[in-house]
Amino acid sequence: MIGFILIVFVSLFFTGIIIRTKSLAAGRKGPGIFQPLKDIFRLFRKGSVYSQTTSFIFRLAPLVYFSSVVMASLLIPFGVSRAVIGFEGDFIFFAYLLGLGKFFNIISAMDTGSSFEGMGASREALFSMFAEPAFFILMGSFALLTGFTSFYDIFNAIHLNSYTGYALGVMAALVLVLLAMIENSRMPVDDPKTHLELTMVHEVMILDNSGFDLGLILYTGYLKFALYGALIANFFIGGLALNAALPLYLLIQFSFAVAVGLIESFMARFRMSHNAQFIFALSSVSFLIFFGVLLIMGKLN
Amino acid sequence: MGLESIDLTAFLLGLNLIVLILGTLAIIVLPGRGKPVAAVVSVLSVSALSGILAILSLRYGGLEAVFSMGSFIGDVPLRIDSLSAWFILIIAFVTLTGVVYGMGYMKAYKPLSPISSLHWFFFLLFQSSMLWVCMVQNGIAFIIVWEIMSISSLFLVVFDHTNPRVLKSGINYMVQMHLSVVFLSIAFIWVYFKTGSWDFKGIETYFTHFPNIGLFVLFFIGFGLKAGFIGLHTWLPHAHPAAPSHVSGVMSGVIVKIGIYGIFRVITYLKADYLLLGEMIIGLSLVTGLFGIMNASVHRDFKKMLAYCTIENIGIIGIGIGLGLIGIAHNQSILYFLGFGGALMHVLNHSLFKSLLFYSAGSVYQQTHTRDMNKLGGLLGYMPHTGGLFLFGAIAIAGFPPLNGFISEFLIYSGLLRAIQSPGVDQITLMILAFAGLSIIGGISVLTFTKTFSALFLGSPRIKLEHKPREVSKLMLLPQYLTVIAMLAVAFMPFLFLKIPVQILAANFPGAPLLQNAEVLAYASLLQQISLFFLVFLLLIGFVAGLRYFLTRNSISVSNTTWGCAYTAPNTRMQYTGKSFSKSFSKLFGFILLERKEYTELMASELFPQRRKYSSHYSDIFEKKLIQPFSRSLNRFTNLFTFIQNGRIQTYVVYGIAFILIVFFGTIFNLWH
């Protein structure tokens, strides 16, 4: 339960920190860290415009998207404290829940019959497809290493595995950071601040959403960031007592947000056609982790 | 098993035969409108009878009736064990929904009504023969019912016989099905020569005394041709689009699974080589799954897409089968349970959602008369039920919660996760590859089904159709809703259905490790728990919907055109099509997904370009690079002998005379010894 509450808590100011970091890096003062949240509350109170082309799919999709991420957050433990939902193989459920959210996002974009939104939808489908194996190989490797198959057990067992476990944890963190960037359509893959629809991925998919729906989609993005941050943090706080784990968790979330801000400040977006290769290359990093696990377990003799 | 149950079995089977004959008579005698009704009644009765048989066999741990068929074939045992029962129940359900849907669907085929009695007769025969295939356990009799099944399905496929392309697909299907018969016959004859028995028990004897792998591979190729494993799959993408949709629904839902049944049946007799075969099947299935879904993602013909998707699902089932074999090899009951159990559950799930998808796709075809998804669009407004049903099927087949596809895929995923803890590096690597491969398959299914669903049902119509599409009749919707109910039942009460695979696993595989009750119960309750989470998830969506309603009840909601990025004259042709949706994917995998483009380049001298055409088609790499060159060279070789078969009657008479002379002189000079 603590895991879920913390994710919601962190999601409140995560994007604020990213924006603040980017502002500072650009030499500006920037808005307060709660500004994104205030924007969402403003959107919640606003009216909305629906396209005449759209059907019930368009109205249903934001709800499914939000619910899928909330449901996925319920699966994330917090160190020694169990998640609300946890069972053997829960990370498969996790990945498929997020996939369902994406599925609805994509068809909602296609529902508008817009040429631009189809473009984003197609890219989203392609990129998330390529990102899929990286996560599965990563979790599969840790399942191999620890002998467990649920988030909670894996995270707690990694800690017991001493320093080698941490080394893999760092690599896993790298994969997860990049996965989070892809899943949230952030910098090396997609530029949330671009002004040209042709070069957008996620932003162009929600062109026609407005009012409450847009607010919900934006907040879901924040939640998703915090969710991945929590996943990364869990690689390091497993088995720690609460008073040590909590500061470490917040520190990791904070540095994750700062890192995202810095990446976005100092990197340019990849060429769209190179994205797929980049994402697929992530799977090879996951494979490195897999071979690392094989080495640690002494299977490669 | 008491004597009464044997009598009862024979009685029910006899009843089945009587229903078949009566149904055929009724179809022939009744006027046009009565024929489908007679077919529905007969199919319903046969389904009910076989369902009773299956349930009885599950209750009493197997039924058996033996018929004597002369000295050569010998006794033909009809055995219904739990494995047969599982497949019989699936066949009974899917053929039933198929015939009801077909009754509505065939109304559109007025010009072909003269052959409709033939069609319905073959449908009856098709259903019964599939059921018999699951019961008969004598090599020769098996080949005969197998052949009846193939032939009757062939006639169902070529229903639209005036279309030459349909006939061509039909011939392709027929040839490949007979290749399958060749392999199966060789296998059965081999067993007969080694053991002297046509009974399936002979296979067990064979496996006990001789090396397993050769015979198994023969059987695997024979059954794999039906199931559509890679390399053996090329009939599927031709036959499924050619057949009327209720037939393709049943074929994809069930007939393909008969191949899986065959493989399972042979595995029950297997005695050795579990590990090797398991690894081989996993590798092959992984490639099958990836290849199937990659091809599915690019095709514009939505029924062809569904056919390739069937190949993908066979791959998923195959991964389960391989996993189970590895479980037997390592004597790990949990792998055995998760692998075979997952595969059997996926057989059920796939037959449900794939028939649903074919039915709803058929409804689209019936209303629009095109299978090209790039010409359609915005159908959800015209056909809300069909659209909703297709979406249901799409979510289920992509394996997403909260529907039944997730249940079986979860079992297989869990099995792979367990199998990762194997001793050897090769196996660990295979498992992690399968694990990642399954996730890529899932990812590409998302691409495929978002593409198909949105190209068909979302946006605006891309071209103006002659007739405005309307929602199909209630008769066609009813079987689809029935299928949805069945799917929901599997999703929310998986333990009820899992019982039967557990029973199969406990009884049918003598070489397998003993199922651990605790493990089975743990997974049964886990699935139950997951169903509960499905419910929580749905409630959550409902809650957020309520919240949105509550918060926005006073705010203004306006309807306007889609934002065209400040372009003021958008038209429906500018929408993203299915082709453009999957283009970047197909470009990346251009080395597997062969695209053939036809267009004329714009010349620099053409100041005023004329209207021009652009067409692009994808072809199957196996068919194009492997089978076609092979059959072409085979053709070239056999053409060398055209001087023998030259079409002149005179020459044939000479052959006859020569033959008679040879026999005559041979006898005279006593050459035959």
C-alpha cells in the first residue's frame, strides 16, 4: 500500500521537477513545481470539444488508460512493504495492463480520422512493440537470478544478493530509465515540446482531447513517470528498513526527474527512422544483464 | 467403466449417425428456406449428443465402444478420454455458433442457392467427421475420417465456386491436406509393420521399443500441416479468406486445433526424447508465432490477416506444448502443468475469440463486399454491434486483461518463467528467448489489431460504398454474443474450465510426472485472484467514468470537426490507412515481409502528370522463396515426361496393348518369379 501512496505522492510534483530542471538549465527561473498539477485542475473544470468523427471509443479510452496505469501502480511494492496486488508473475500482468492502456490510446487517436493522429498512433504502436522485449528480458533475468517471479520477491532477493546484485541493478536502472522515456514519449525518442505535428508521437495522439479527458491523460503521464521511478527505486531499496528506504526512494525519484530534465535539455531528438533501432538496442542491454546473471550464477563454465 | 456405459456410448454414437442421415435427408427434401433450419437442428442435436458423450466421459473417466470392421482394418475402437472430450466440447460449441451464424450469413448468397443443400450437407459431415477424428483410435479408420473431414471442409471452402481464385485456393488446400494424409499414412503404416496393429495402442508399443523421434516427426508434420506450423502453413492464408465466413470461423477455430489434438494424442504415447522434442517444438513455435503475427500486421485483406493471426496463435500453443514436454523430461510437474495446461486453455480461448473475429469480419464483408480494409472506415457508426464484438475479440486475442486471452497466455508465461530455472545454459537461453519472443508477439498483435480495428471501424469511410452498410441480422449477432459470454466465462471463472485440462493431465500422459495437487490448486486460486483483479479493474474504469460524469456535468461539451492542424479542407482520403499504419514496421522487416510494388515513376518531362496507379502487395516468404521455386522445378521435371501423357487416345491404346502384351508374355515365359 505504501508503494501506491508514494507513487501518487511523487506523481504530484515529478513533472514539475522536470520542467524546473529544464528551465534552470536554459537559464530561466521557470514555473513552480506544482504548476503542471494546477494546469490539470484547470483542465478538469473546463468544458470539452469532441470531434464529430469520434465514437464511444474516444470517450472510453482516457478512462481505460488512466485506470490501467493506476492498476499497474497497485502492483508496485515498496521495499519490504508489499504491494496492494502481488502474485507470482505479476510483472506480466503489469506489462499487459500498460499495454491495454496503450491499445486504447492508439485506437482513440485513430478514432478521430485525422491524418496526423494516425501517424502518432502508428509510431506509438511500433515503439512500444520494440520496447516490450527489453522489459521482459530484464525481468526474466532477475527471475532467473533470484528464483522468484513477483516484483516483491525479486526486489527483496536482489538485496540479499550483495554487490553483484547492485551492479545489475544499475544496468537495470539504465534500461528502465530509457524505457520510461519511451513509454512517456520523452526526449531521445519523442519531443513533448515540439511544435510540428509531423514529428510528434504522443502529443499528436491527443490533439483532439480536451477538458477533463486531456487532464486525465496528462495526469496519467505523470503517474506513469512516478511508476517507473518507483520501479527503479525498488531495485535499490529492497530489504531496507522503512526509515532508510524512504529517503533513498525519494532521492532516487528526485534524481530520476532531474536526469530526465537534463537529458531533455542537452539532447536532441533522434531521427524518427532511427528510433526503432535505438529502442531495439535496449533489448541488447537487457541481454547483457541476462549474460551478467548467467555469469554470476556460474552457468557459463 | 461398466457395461452400460459401453452400450450407452454405442447408442449415442448410433444416434449421432441417425441424426446425420436424417439431417441430410431433410436438407435435400426441404425447400430453400428450410435447408439451413434443418442444418441448424441437426448440428445442434449432434453437438448436444457429442457434448453429452464428452461430459459422460469426463464423469466416468473415459468411454469406449468397439466396432468390428472386417479382417483387414480389424476392430475400430472409439475411445473418448478426457483429451478427446475437451476437443469435442470445443468443436460442439464452435460448430454450433458457426451454423447459426452461417444461416444468417448465407442469405446474402442468393445466386448460389442451388448448391446450398450441398453446402449444408457438407457442413453436417464436417462437424461429425471432426468429432469422429477425436474419437477413432484405429489408424485406417482414422485416416478415413480425417479424409472425410478434409474433403468436406474443402467443399465448404470452395462454396463460391464461380470465383477462380476461390477454386485455386481450394485446390491448394486440397493438395496440402493430402500431403498431410501422406505423412500420417506413412506413420500409421510404419507402426503397423513394426507392431502389427492399427490400433493407436500400437503407437505406444512402437514408442516403447523403437527410437521415438522419427515417428514423432512424421506425425508432427502430418498434424502440423493441419495446425499450420511454419513451413506447413501456406494453405491457411489462402483458404481462410476464400471460404464463407462461418466456415473460416469454424476452420480457424476448430479444424486447425484438430492438428493440435493429433499432436497431443501422439505425445500421450511418447516414451523418450522428451527434452529434444520439447526444445525443437518451442523453437519452431516461436518462429511460427513471430512469422504469423508479422505477416498478419501488414496484410490489407482482413480475413487474410486473421488467417496469419491463427498461425501466430498456433505458435503460442506450440510454445506451451514444448514447455510441457520439457516438464516431462525434467520430471517437473509444474512445467508439465503450466505448459500443457496453458496450451489446452489457449486452444479453447483461441477457438472462441478467433471464431468471433471471423464472424464479425464476415459481417463486415457481407455489408461492404470488400475485404480490403483500406477501403473501409467509420463502420462503428453503421454497425455498432459488429464493431463492439470485433473490439472484444481484438482485446482478447492480443492477450490483454480483462479478457480470456490473458488467462492462457499468463499460464504459458508463468511456465516459461519457471523453466528459466533450468540447469543448462542452452535451455535457459531458449526460455528467455521464448519469453521475450512471446512479448514481441504480444506487441505486434497490438499493432495488428489496433490497425485492423481502426481501419475498419474508426474514422470516416474512406470510399463511398454502393450500399450503405447496416447492422447485420440478429441471427448473425446471436452466436457472436454467445461466444462473448463463453469468453467472459473463461475470463472470470477460469478455474471451472481449468478443471478439464487438469483431468487430462492427470490421466492421459503415462510418462509424465504426477501432478502436485498443491501446485495446481495454487495456480487455480491465482487465476481466480486474477479474475478478481479484472473485476477491480473494470470497477475502477466505472468509477473514473462516474467521476468524469460528476465533474463535467455542468461544463460545456461541444461537437466540432477533427483538428486538422489548421488545414481547412480535410477529406476522408487523408486519413491514415491500415497500410500507412503498418508501413514503418513492414519497412523495418522488409527482408521477411516481401513487398511487391507496382507503379510508374514520375518523369521529369511530365509537366502535367496523368492519373496513375500504385499498388502494393505482400507475399509470404515461404511460399515465394521456397515452395514456388520447388513446385516450379518439379513441374519442369515432370514436363520432361509429357511425351508419355500426350493427350492422344491412339497412344494410350498402344500403352494398353503393350501392357497386355507384357502381362501375356510375362505369364508365358514365367517371368513373375
